Amino acid sequence: MLVLAPAKVNLSLEVLGKRADGFHEIVSIMQTISIVDTLDIRPSDRLELQCSEPALECSDNLVLRAARALQTKDAGTRGCRIVLRKEIPIAAGLGGGSSDAAATLRALPRLWQLPRSETDQRRLAHDLGSDVPFFLRGGTALVQGRGERVRVIPGYHEQWYVLAGPHLHVSTATVYGAVRDGEWTDGRATRRVAARLDAGGGGGLGINGLEPALFRLYPEARTCYDAIRRVTSSATRVSGSGPTVFSLMSSVDEAQRAAWVMQKQGYWACTAHSLPENAE
């Protein structure tokens, strides 16, 4: 069984404050894009994970945690062998690990012939990580709470992007922990983008309340952001906690030209387009 796990960008992301459980309250618009990890899942008598990034072949990998969660609930000792090919950059604000976990939650009930309950699936996704519930369906969605409240925005708007980033891994928890009280916002900017999308238009980009903290902690991310702003005059944001930055492009040709310029400056860079809900 071959399963695709797409990356995401945050078209807008606001941090509203800190919750009693230690997490942060957010409101965000997430969009799945065409940078995709691939999971090849086959029957086995035990759980096994092989990854194109050997450092990820560990018991704490979200793919194995998702499989173990399904075992605990319904599957007993059933196993599988998962070969994970990574294309999504690691710790880059693109949600790769969370998407891999959601792909596992979608695929294994089919492989193991388990009862499929959307309620149970959402609960398991929530327990695995804040971004995992969004990736169960993908597309375009308004995401609230710590990530557990997901409202899919109907309709599909194809949009091309150029993405670029410095060659470094960023800790999401560290960036969230560095957000200052004065940098919290009320969510209105993000909800305005959602309203434009609900009305059937292009939503554009909102804000990212994590950018100030990211730039303080990782000056290389700010340098990359400034570099892509010199390459294109299009709207530009950091995705998630970074360090990936992305810009809206009017065509694939424009996106490819911008990616080439960023690569020549030493950044990793690529093009991508938006994906609809439930794209496999």
C-alpha cells in the first residue's frame, strides 16, 4: 500500500496566548502543498520502520507512535513494515512528521481491516501532535485551539509557491517558548483571510505571530526571509515555526525562476502548488 503525506504551509498563524495545559492557543489557516513524503506499508509480523533519513528510524518516530496507538486500540499484535521516503525537509515548519503520522492513521485501518471511526481517528491524531488532526483531510482549513479544532474551507484554489530555507533545523517548542506577551494577537487577521476564502476568492496571506521569536533565535531565518523578498515582490511569510519561508507566485514559471535564484544564493529552494482536500 502506497500512501502520500503532503507538507503544509501556514497562510496565516496567530498566537492568542498560553493555555493552562502549557500549550499555546492558536488560530491558523493551513494549506497542504505538493511536497510529499511517501509511505510504502506492507504486512509483517511486527512493526518495522525503514526511512531514507536513518536518523528518523527510532522508536519515538510519529509513524511508529501512530501505528502503536492503533495496535493498542484495535489491532493487538498485528504488525507492518513501513518504508518512509522523506521529501519534506525536517524541522522546517512544513509539518512533515505530523503528516506522516496522519497518513499512517489513515492507511493502517485499511491494511489491518479495522473498524474506521472518524471520532476515534481524530482523538488519536490529537494525542499524537497539534498538526496531526489537520493532516487527516488536508486541503485548506481554519485550525484553532492547539490544533484540534479543524474546519475545512470548501473549494479548491490552485496556487503556486516558491519555498526556501537556510540549512538548519528549528525547534518548534523553542520558538513558541520565545514568543513575548506583547506579540500575542486576537486572531482577526487570520479570520479575515478565512472569510475571503469562504467567499470563494483567493485569501492571500495573513500574518505569522511566530516570526519575531524565530528571527531573534535564528538570524539565518531572517536573512533568508529578506533574500526572498528581494527576489520577488509577492506576499511572503514564514511557514509555521520556520525556518522555511514561502511566497505566492502567479505561475509555475515565476516560481521556478525564484527558486533558481534562491538556490544560487546557497539556500534550499523548490516550487510547490496547493493541494485539495483528501488528495492521495
